[in-house]
Amino acid sequence: MSANLIDGKAVAAEIDARAGEAGAELAQSLGRAPCLAVVLIGEDPASDVYVRNKVRRTEAAGLTSIEIRRPADISEADVVRIVERLNQDDSVDGILVQMPLPAHINANRVIRHIDPDKDVDGLTEISAGRLVLGQPGLRPCTPAGCVLLAERALGELSGKSVVVIGRSILVGKPAALLFLEKNATVTIAHSRTADLQALCRTADILVPAVGRPEMVRGDWVKPGACVLDVGINRIEAPERGEGKTRLVGDAAFDEIVGHAGWITPVPGGIGPMTIAMLLRNTVIAAALRAKLAMPDNF
């Protein structure tokens, strides 16, 4: 058996295109395209690349993008004021504050000020509460992308056994709740889980999300399982030359690909889906705020 590769880039391109079509439909009623505002504080290189990709794909889909950059020494109060101005701006549908923030800024306090109806990353307490209660709302992008890719690979998820490795509020916990919404049976594993390897071997769908390079080995994965690798880690690659690096996931791809049923590559798997779901959330936020019906097939 050789695993089928789940092409996150291709699926993300489809979602981007659908977001653009839906945004164009909404624009006829709104009088403008749905708008995403991204706030970047400081000059973290990885964040800079990620924000540029978000802006590029937002504009390529025909949506409006606002990019607000401020130096790392900005005060927390000033960041909050930026968020509050965006909350009050009726032309802005989605607000995303790029993480990580500089150490002197409390990210939770900043997130708490984002209008939940514009919270396209699904991070506010109200967004989390809506998810837990099963109420309509904006869902965290990376976990939502995982569920969508699982459905593309397996179809109906009802009754599937899912093991999520990681209990973060960004991925692990919301991913578990989103799979529960699909009537899967979900276990959240973490650093204190007894016999983690044996637990992983029970999973029809395995979601490593811990940020540890190639932690999940080949013999942890049940033959035929679907592995959705959320991890993205940069490691040294001496085979490519001195000082060279490469990206790997939390799963040992080369060991797993021979017997899994489906697997996401790193890069090119979950990563592209995060931005695609961000664009989707921006369109959904625009429709909900204007009390408009979502376009068909979205």
C-alpha cells in the first residue's frame, strides 16, 4: 500500500476561487468586496512571509485587503486601539492580528478586543463558546481546513475514530470539536497520555499538532489511516549543503507513506488550507454582518 497524497494546495485553490465568486455576489448587495484587515506587529520573518501570502491571496480572489504594520516597540494599548478602530469600521469584515506578538504585549488581551463577528481566526472567547455550543460562528482556520481535507479523502466522517495529538486552543481543542460536529469519535492526546503509540494505532484519522519534528513514527499509524499533519518544523539538512534547512511535519512522512491510506505532505498540505479558510471566513463574516444569505454552493 502507498498512501494517497492529499493536495492541500489544489483544494485551497478551489476554496480561494469559490470565496472570490461568493465575494463578487455579495459585493452586488454590499456595494463593495468583502474586506480582511491584517495587523502585523514587529518584523518576525516568518510572520512577514505569512502576511504577504495572506494579502496576495486575498487580493487574487478579488477581496479587499488592508495591511497594518507597526514596529515591535508599539504599546499594547496602541495595538488595542488599532483593533477597536477596525471594529468600528463598517467597511472591514474580518480582523486578524498576526501571531506571535512581541513579548511585552499580552496576546489574549488583544484578542479579547476583537469583535467576534469579525473574528475570522476564531480565537475570541465568544467564538470559542459558539463552537462549543454548536452555534453558528466563525471557526478556527487550521482545524476547519483539517476537517475539510478529511472529508475530501474519506467522504462521510460519521463514526470514524479520530486522534488529535495536541490540546492547544489554536488547533487541538477546536479540531476535536469540529470533528465531533461531523459525528466522529474523538480522542485528544497530549504529553501525559499513557501509551500514546497504541492509541494512535486505533485512529482512522490521526492529526499530529504538537510542533515536534517527525514525532509520529511509521509504526504509530494504522494501515489505511488518514494522517493530517499540522506540524511545520524547520530542521537542519546537511545533505543539501552547509547551513541548509528543510521543512518537515510532526509525522515521519517517509515511514508512514508506505502504509497509510492518505497523508498530507509538508509543505503543501494543511498550510495552504489555513489561508483558504481565512478567505472563506471573511466572506462568511461579510454575509452575516449584513444579514445576507450566503451564495449557493459555499
